[in-house]
Amino acid sequence: MVSYKVKVSTSNLAGSTTFNNVFIKLVGTDGESERKWLMGIKGASSFMQGMVSSFTVCCPVSIGKLILIELDKQRLPLFPEDNWFPAKVEVQSPEGHTYNFPIYRWITDSEVHRFREGTALRVCDDSHHLGRYSRQQELSQREKDYRWDVYEVGIPHCIKAESPLSLPCEVRFSFTKTTEFLFTATTGLTELQLKGLSNCKKKWTDIDGINRVFCCKRTDISDYVQEHWKEDAFFGYQYLNGVNPILIRRCSALPDNFPVTDDMVFLRGQCSLADEMKKGNIFLCDYKCLDGVKTNTINGKKQYMMAPLVLLHKTPDNKLMPVAIQLKQTPAEDNPIFLPTDSEYDWLTAKIFVRSADFNEHQLNVHLLRTHLLAEVFAVSLLRNVPMVHPLYKLLVPHTRYTLQINYLARLVLISKTGVFTQFAASGGEGMIAFLQRSLSSMTYTSLCIPDDIAERGVEDVPNFYYRDDGLKLWDIIHRFVQGVLGFYYKNDAEVQKDSEVQKWISDIFEHGFLSQACTGIPQSFTTVAEMVKFVTMVIFICSGQHSAVNTGQYDYGGWMPNTPISLQLPPPTTKGTTSEATMLQTFPDVNTTVQGMSTMWLLSKQSSDFVALGQYPEDHFSEEIPCKLIKNFQGELEVLSAVIKARNKSLDVRYTYMDPAVVENSVAI
């Protein structure tokens, strides 16, 4: 008779306890144990939240190298079925080997569940027939649990679910996350002290009125925004370090539809556009994707949204200053080019229309499409096609946490027919899907990879571009980590080519995320290790750093409505000299539209208490020495970057924290 020492760890998650009877079977290369009831000295408390309990499983002879374990739980008579969240099982064999079985799954029924030993195995490495059978069974079940659905034609596909509770247990919010999210969502207006204004359909009559509303919840940056929102230098700064840092590009030739002349932008002929372009000092922000998008009707009134062109000039003191704004794409007499030399309210009104366009471009393309919807595609494809024992699953599953539920809720409460964005944003409603379709069709792989994107936009040496500086460093750290982990498992390109599970993962992403559009440049398959490393780096970066960069600062920059109007309800001036403070206030969104926008940005910017920072892994999916060492190195590099960013920020008037690894979440979880 030989003995196996079994140690079972129950997660510390709220509600993870079970009082059901738990059974285990050990399966090895040379046989299997009897199904054993795990009854220890702790009795019914053996599987309480956070508990680690030890047991002995005896076999007549050694069963060889352990392949998997089978776990099930059975309810006691008169007791209800409960849910159990085991974290891991550790087994010490009579030969002295220790086997780790990562679980991190809810067991909610009385069925038998199989879990593989923690050593990562690609499909070609899985040589034992029981291992291969278990792998096939797992993927067969996953294909049923994670099914593709089409929310709207022409945008990335999503998970099929009838409600949050119909999502598989392991991808749902924790009790803590659910409680906090619902509380913030339902009390957002109250928390912001705006409850009495949420149904007020009046226009703003003075800036002080907006200030009285805004004063209830402020941040250091929102205070700065309120003080400086009218300034040209701050307007330009936001293209670098605000929530939409991916639009600005160096301009080497003016678009044909933007007829700016030297006389307009350079008084007294001190320099010329041609010369400044050659020096790399002219930049363009073009909102052409918004052109023709049907605008919303809010409070019974037609709303207005432009598709501006903005020209910016880098000055000798390294400020990025707007020098010309054209609010519509087609030049015309009733579409003047606004200049800083125009009257105060002509120029300010032009900038307000640009900032409102930027809000809509940011929310739908930069934030929703390019982080949330893509992260969901990455997650669903992973969960459908890659088993838990695969190294790619172990590497990427931390970056899928909560994404499927937060996206389901976004479709339910933000962009549905009765959603906040649909009701209160200029691009909500009919125009929203058309804009998302247009944005996806123009998306490129290059634009999703920050080193390529920065180079393609020609903004490598723009001063004070902290999104770029921090983002490139973060990308490099992630890339080194991914290269180390995948390089440990894939020694040559042929091994990648013959990994059918990885190939199915990328194929599904190409089909369901990018709708099989080869023009995007997204790989349809992997032929080299380097290709796979780059793509996986991009996935992790988008789910963590990029999402943080375009999400976390929403209330900072949008809490003060005049800086980021969610909608505008008068058309822009068609001739100069017709604006005033009164027309500006009449153009701003109504009171209820303003406060709905504020409360939504407040919700989306609020960090949960069970937040998991980039590089932190509460779940031990890897067990081999080298991947575990690479994780430690990864965490060390992220700590160094965090310290560098904090030191840099001490000297800045406006701190840039959104790419600080300490505040970057591991996944798209809000």
C-alpha cells in the first residue's frame, strides 16, 4: 500500500465555501486511485473560504506519473447544493514528487470535473491517451459554454448570453465586484449629488451654474481642467496625454479639403507652413470617420456633431498649439476656417465642437471598439479554443478577468436602445453602429501595436508625450516577458505552425474580431514564433495598458463638461462674428444630458477594491521554474517603470499616471 498526500486549497473569494461532501480520484500513467471521500479532521469546515486542508489517498501500488485529478462534490441529504471555488490541489507522491493542479473554477453541480497537472502542455506534447481525452472533453464543453453571437452586423462578435447569470461562473464578477459595481451604478447620481438634476431638461444659463454642479466630486486633474480648459496650450496637450492620444499625426502635406494658408496661421510672415512641415512641427487631427454620422435627438431636440480638421503647431518652447480649425470636411463659404486671431467666442466655440467630436470618437472607437470589444474577442477565442493546460491559456487568462460581464453590461446599459450613451450622446442611436462599422473597417494591426503606431503617425519625437513614453516602455517590458515565456515552450517556428489550438485561436480572432478583413493586416495564422510573440504582446497591452490609458482619465478630463461635451444642441457658426457667451451656453447639452454624462464617466473611472494590477497573478497557473522566474522578472521591471513614472510626475503640473503599472488593471474589467 502506498500513500499520496493531498492538500486542497479553497479560494479566499466571498462565497467560495462548500459544506457538500468532496471526492477526489488521482489518475496516473500506470493506473488510478479509488474515488476517495475527502473527510479530514476539520470535518465540515475543511472547504471553508481560504482554508487549506490535508488528506491521504491510499493505493495498492504506485499509479505512476500523475496526469489529472477528478473532483466532484455531492450535497448532503436535506442540505442544498452549494457553490465551491477550489483554488488548487497539491499532491505529493510516494516517490517524493510534488504535483500541482491549478483549478480556480467554480464547481456548482455534482458532476465529475477533471483538472490537469500544472505543467503546461501543447497539444503535440500531450502524449498520454487520458490527457488527450481530457483535453478534447474540455474543449468540447467550452465550445458549448462560450458561443459566438452577432450583436450588430459589421462590428466584432461577442459572447452569446441571455443575462449576466447565464455567463459561465468562472468569468462572472466576484461578489465584491458585483456589489460595488451595482452600488456605484445605482447611486452614481446621488454620489455626485446630482439626483435632482437628472431629469432637468433646461439649458445652462451661466458657467457658474455648471461649476456648482461640478464642485461635488473633483480630482486634481479635473480642477486643472476647469481652470485651463479655454487655453490653446491645454487644448493641444490633451491630444498627447488626454484620453484620446492616438489621433494626432505629423503633417507633411495639408489635405486637399483643408485649405489653410500661411497668412492665416503665421502673422507677419515670420515662417511658412511648408518650412514648419519640413521641420516636423506641424500636426493634424482629422475626425473624418465622423463625417456623415447621423446625430441623435435628445430631449426632443436635434443634436450636432462635426467632423473637424485641426492643425497644430509645435512652438519653440515645445507647446502644441492649435492654429486652424475647420469644423466640416468639405470646404465652403459657410464652413470657415477658425483661427486663434478670431474673436474669443468664435475660436472657443470651434474648440468646443472639436472637443465634443473627440468625446464621441474616443468613446466609440478608441475606448469601446479598440479595447472592450477586441478584448472580448481575444477572451472568447481563448476560452473556446485553448485548454487550461496550454501555456497560452496560462499566459492570457489573467487578462480576461471580468471582461465578458463588463461588456455584457455595457451592451445592456450603455449602448442598448435605452442605454445612457444611446440616449444622451450626440453619436448615440442610429449613427452609433454606422460609426463603429466604419471604424472597424479602417482599423489596422499597425495601429494596435504602439511602437508601429507611433512610427506610422510620425510622433516619435514630440516633446511631453507621456502616453508614448510610458506606453513604449510598457510594451517593451510585456514583449520581453511574452518572448521569454513563449520562447520556453516554442523552440522553433515549426512548433508554432503545428500547434492546432493556437492556430484556431488566431483564426477565430481574425474571423470574429476583424470579420475576415485581410486589409486590417491582422494575421490569419502564425508562421513564426516572433509573429505569435508580437500578437500576444498586443493582446496583453490592449487589455491592460491601452485600456487604462483611454479609460482611467475619463472623469479627470470629462467631469468638467465644457471641456468634453457629450453632445451639442446648436449648429456651429457658419460665419464669423456671430458667437457670444450666450450662444455658447445655448450650444452646450442640457442639464440632464450633462449630469448623465458625468455620472457615467464617474462610474467608468472608478477602481474596484478587488482590482488586480498588471503583472500580479493571484492565481498560480504556471508551475515550472522558468516561467515562474520570468513572472518575477516581469514584476520587477514593472516596479522599476512605476518608480520612474512617479519620479517624473513630481515635476509636472498635470501628472500622467494612466500607464503607471501600479494603477493599470490586468484586464478590461470596468
